[in-house]
Amino acid sequence: MNRMLPYPFFAVRFLALLFILLFGGCTQPEGEAQATVTLLNYQEQEAGVEPYPLRVLVNDDFLRFDDGYDASDFMLMDRDTQTIYSVSHEDQSILIISDYPAVDALPAEIELTEARDADTAAPEIAGKQPLFFRFLANGTVCYHAVVVPGLLKQARAALAEYATALGNRQFSDMASVPEEMQTPCFLSRYVYTPARHLHHGLPISEWDEVGYRRTLVDFREGEKVAAGLFTLPDGYENFSPGR
């Protein structure tokens, strides 16, 4: 699960995207405390890596990323404090990302533009037509996204909070980034405006030119899951990067 740090985004070529609205979900053992969430199942891929599942659970208090099953490593964000915890069961460790100052304003030498089209090849989702965006910095296409305005607003907001928190961390750690990597696309996408695409709606597909892909496979609102999925394991070593 730690593979999702430090950059949480991606996407995929467009598809015949099927939204299978599944009802019911997994049954929890009787008597176990439960939490109500919005559940999103993605397929994600990075350059040179086979596609893998990514599950996202969201409610008012937390955002959780995992590998699609309860016992996997996971990333948990406390939405109130904007603190991110990356939990490795094998290492019995918890990486903590918190209290990084907000980024400065976008440098004047970086110009951001967008190209938008209605994606008429995609079926309507919740009565809305998906929109296709190309996000550019200084005239170079940085990445693409297909978004649905107004879809799952709570999940969209939580993902934007997560991206912003990681951007704040990256901004504080720029001394470790080689200068040749600090291109307008890198700086805009991962530091100054990491939630740029999320301002338009919930992405159902995101991708770039170097093999990063993520596609929404299905989602369910009002899903019941074990409340313990939003707690941290006892006895694990806690550490913070660069601190």
C-alpha cells in the first residue's frame, strides 16, 4: 500500500466504463461495530507494473485507501486534522504525514491552462455527462482526466483534501527533488495544484503519458464496513518523513 506515496493520482485510456451498482456488500460479524461509508473500487496501474485493485472508503471523518480487503496495508487520513497515516503490517510501522505548512502561490512563470470537451462516448452517470479534460502547464499536457460534475461530492472533497495534504508535504521537501525533475508539470501536478482536476468533479478515469492509470470500476453509497477499518493498530512504530 505504501506504493501510493507520495503521489496518489493516475488514470486510464477510455473504455466502455461499466458502473455496476452493487447492493448489500459484505456482511460483518454480528455485534461488530460498523461504519457507513461511500465505497469506490478502482483499478490502478503504474509504469512497468500490472494493474492492481484500489479500494477507497470515505465518510465524514476519514478517507481510507487499501488493496481491496480489510487486512491489507492501508492509508488513512483523518479529515479533521488532515493527518495521513500509511500503515505497513509487515514492518509494523506507521508513517505519519501531518502539520506541513500550506504551499506558496503558484510561481508566476508557470501558466496553467485546460482543454475541456464533453465526452459523448461515455454513458451518463447519475444523469450527468462526463467531461474530458487535458491539464497543461506552460503549454505541455501534464495529464488527462474524465470527470463527472456533482458525482459523490463527499468522496471528491476527501480526495482533494488528501491531494492537497500530500502537496504540502512535497512543497516542504523540495530540496530532495532533483532540479531537472522540477518541471512545470511536476510542480503544478504534485506541489502547487495537486487537486486541480478534482475541482471539476469526481474523476472516473485519469492517466498520463508515462504509464500512470486509474479507472473507477464501481461505487456504492451507504455501504456498511467494520468501524475498526478506521483505527490504527496498536504497538506499531510511528515515524514522520524528514522529522
